[in-house]
Amino acid sequence: MKLLSKPSLASMLAATACTVLLFSAPAMHADTFYNLSFTGSVNGTGTMDLNPTTDQITITLTNTTNLNGSSPSSDANLIAGLIFNLNNAPSSTASLASQAGSLVNISKTGSGGTQVPVSGSPTHWGASSTGHQVCLETAGQGNPDCATGGQPFDLIITNESSYNVNNSVQNHEPSILGTGTFVINIPGLNVDSTVTSASIVFGTGGDKETATVTPGSPVPEPSSLLLVGTGLFGAAATLRRRMLSR
């Protein structure tokens, strides 16, 4: 009768790894990721990362407006907000969790203006929702309007080496340079939530233009990956101790 050989450490670790992955798989999921693009009075790109674990959406908005080789000329060429629709959320009112970006003033009107860094972070953006429509703005007056009250500022301006702006830009300074990043609390966000449409708000009058929404690559949830890695490491260490004690 042929005796079965003892399983090797490698085979035992492989079996343990498969078991851990199998039982961890239901807990792992990916964020839903979208890319945005828009052209018109303001040109640019953006991203939207829907995280159902935290009930939050992280949004980046980047201004790439370049008018025939010249910088934006008025506030109508600056990004003032994003309006988007979800299929099944929020279940209650959305709110702004954070806003970030580098702030600048433009040194002068007319040709030859340059960036003058401003300390601090953006403070004027706001967020709210009506039904499944979510509003993120720093300058409103349109419909919907979720901008913080008072004189609009913190609009997003393109990153240029020199500028040729009029007073409408300087009247609403400081501006966010290039890219703004925003995190919105979305109660009821889940793995089935999707973005169905989006519009970019530009200028200070609430004007909008359509943004193209394109699904992007899923983003693995870091906490789930860390959990699996920790489990594998612990299982490997336990098996090694048992093998060495024989």
C-alpha cells in the first residue's frame, strides 16, 4: 500500500491562500469610476470616484481652456460647478465633505498677467441635492443653485504661464489653479449607483454646458485588499511555526 506523502509547506500555503481569497471575495468590491470631458465656453476634464463603503463621491475638475493660444479672458471661461444625476441616490440631502486646490490671483488685467500664489485652501464651494440630482458649485444663480452665498470666488482657472484676463476674473479671486478636488457625502450610495448625466457650470451666472460621462476602470477597495493581505500573512506565519515545531 502506497503511503501518502506529507503536504509541503508551499502546497499548504497555496491552499490556505485560496481559502482566504474565497471567503474574502464577497467582502471585496470596487469603487465605480467615471471620466468627464467638456468643451464650450470652458474646456476641461474630470473624474468621479463613487465609494459605496464611505457613501462619498470624490470629484476632480480640471480647466484646460485655451482660447486660440491665449488664456481665459473672462469668468465665463472658469469652472464654477458640476451638476450630475444618479440613478438611485442620495437617500437624503448630499453635503460637501471637503474641497481642495492651489489658489492664485492674476497679477493684472490685459496681456502679461501672471500667477500670484495665495495661501490657504478653497472655502466657497457648496453641495446639496434634490431627488437624485446633486449640485456642486461655487458660483450659482442658475437652477439648481447650491453655491455658498455672497460674492463668488474660488472658480477654477486654467494653468497658464501668462494671462490676458478682464476685470470679471479679478473680481472673483482667488481662483483655484488648474484642478479642484471635492468630496461629497452621498447618503444611500451603493454598488449599483451610477452617474446618468452631468453638466459643467461656468462663469458667475449659473450657465451650464453638457459634460460627457464615460465609465472608467474600477478602483479596488484598499481596505479589502489590506484585509486579504493581512489574512494571508497571518496564515503563512502560523503554518510556518507549525512546520518548524515538528
